[in-house]
Amino acid sequence: MTARIALVTGGTGGIGTAIVQRLARMGHKVATNYRDEAKAKAWAEKLKAGGTDVVIVPGDVANPASAEAMVKAVEAQLGSIDILINNAGITRDTTFHKMSALQWQEVINTNLNSCFNVTRPIIDGMRNRKWGRIVQISSINGQKGQYGQANYAASKAGMHGFTISLAQENAKFGITVNTVSPGYVATEMVMAVPEDVRNKIAAQIPVGRLGEPGEIAYAIEFFVNEEARWITGANLSINGGQYMGW
Ligand code: CAA
């Protein structure tokens, strides 16, 4: 296997950490961004103690200039980025009739505009080198909608629109672009949903439980593999059977 250079945005989060560990275990060099330096350093130390080396660089994916500086910092330390996982995301859940412009904008900027901000400074290098793997981490709620998530569902549905356009434009350059749509995984984000609401949602999952971060990271290993070269523009649902749309 060729060792590649990977950037996972939001790598310090629940699903992000599992993706970072999985890519590193595959033999790739992995970087992620942070906004809180002390927290990220502690996180990286913990991973290092477990045998995973990860490069951490400052960067706010919601801000175009900051995202570009983040990409440059990764490339200065590791070299050109071959694998990009657009994973950073937030929620600001509330019913739409109560939603503020700020709650809308924060979610769209962090989850969707980040795809532009981070991918734009990376794509030319992938096209020049004729190899690349880009994966958007979307959500079941971008596929089915969710009460209280008009902002989040719009951002996550938009991510797959981004995927299928980029997939078409870059197919002939050896770049695949795919989406993974996780269901409810036991991370801080999901545990922040009020317990009674969360229990009702969990009861709708045929497999009978929330997902584990590693069960999402498994799909990243699949998509970045050399042999996945003919898989592009796909949206893989990983949700314990909660939503089976096709
Ligand atoms: N369908 C129908 N009615 C619903 C509903 C649903 N799914 N969810 C809530 N309601 C109803 C309630 O029964 C209640 O009705 P009554 O007033 O008649 O009793 C009413 O909506 C409450 O509405 P409010 O506007 O007063 O809402 P609230 O301020 O109490 O909070 C909420 C509503 C913020 C949406 C809260 O229910 C919530 O947090 N829901 C979970 C949203 C969610 O799934 N978020 C996922 C976060 S994790 C993630 O995003 C990761 C991922 O990708 C999967």
C-alpha cells in the first residue's frame, strides 16, 4: 500500500478521532485542525500514548482564510494532501420558527461552506498529481430531514450535492469523491440530545442501538483504498437500518 497524506477536519471529535486512528493504522500520515490548542494538544498526547501519531494545526474550517492557512500548514509539515475527509460539523438544534439567523449561518458555514473552504486549496494538487480521495461526512438527517434540524439537514444534504458535482468534474484525474451518511452514533453530539428524545430515536433503529465511531471509520478505510478507484459519487448510509432510502 502507498502511504498517503491525509487531512481529517474536526479530527478531535467522536467520529473524527476514529477516522484519524483508522487512517493512521492503515499507514497514512494524518493531520487534523483545532480551534482550542490546549484541548487538541491533550487529545494528540492521548493518541500518541496509544500509538497514533497525528499532526495538529490551528484552523477554523468555517473561515476561508483560516482554512487555507490550515491546509498550507499541513502541507508544510507533511507534504501534499492526497486524502481529505470533510468531517467537521456542529448542530444548533431548534425548530425553524424559533431559529435565529446566527443558528442558521453557524451550521451552514461550519458544515457546508467548510467543504468549499478546505477542498478549494487542495483540489489543484490532487488534479496535478492525478490521485485523490475526498469523503464528506454527511448525516442520515440530510437524507430524511429531522424535526429541529432545518439548518443541519440543509447543510448535510448540500454536502452530497457537492460530492456528486465534484465527483463528475474530477473523475478523469484519478480523484474519487464520496459521501458517508452516519446515523445516530454515540458521540458527544448525539449525547447532547435530551435523553427522552434520544431514547425515542434509538428505539427507531432496527439494529437496536446507537452506532460506534469505529463503525463509521470502517467506511473511510473502504473509500480511500486504492481498489475503490471506480467508486465515485456514492452516498453510503451507515445507520443501523434507521433509514433505508435509496
Ligand atoms: N415529530 C413530531 N413532533 C415532534 C418531534 C418529531 N420528531 N420532535 C418533537 N416534536 C414535538 C413534541 O412532541 C412537542 O409537541 P407538543 O408541543 O405538542 O408537546 C413539540 O414538538 C416541541 O416543540 P418545540 O418547538 O417546543 O421544541 P423544543 O424547544 O422542545 O425542542 C427539539 C425541540 C430541539 C427539536 C428537540 O426535540 C430535539 O433536540 N430533538 C432532537 C433533534 C435531533 O435529532 N438532533 C440530532 C442531533 S445529533 C446529530 O445531528 C448527528 C447526526 O447526524 C445524526
